[in-house]
Amino acid sequence: MPAKVGAVKINNIGNSSIFNIGDVYAMSPESTAKTYAGGGSFNTGDGTYIRLGQSRTYVMDNDQSDQNIIF
């Protein structure tokens, strides 16, 4: 169903974002990411206390590509 849209101001769109105005059947953003994190990473919450003597993250990644995105 057609829609009337007023003024639109876009300040920023990320690399893997989708912006659409109007009719659309399907939207599917595609992106890949690789994250390495040591002990105590990604902890959230109030009053979180982490005590690590020594924390090391060893990464050995021999392949050239992990998740190929082909358009």
C-alpha cells in the first residue's frame, strides 16, 4: 500500500545498515565480523567485579576467509 512520507533527515547509516522508505518485500542486511576477547570481556551489569591475574588471548587463524558474502 503506498504511503506518503514527509521530510526525512538521515544523520548516519552504518556499514551493514538498511534504510527504506516505502513498500518492501524483504530486507536482509549482510555483514560479517570476527571478535577476539580475553577473560572478563563482555561483562555487563551493576556491581560486576572481575579479578584476573593474567589474561591472554591467543589467536591462530590460518584460513584466508571465514564467511564469504557474494552478491
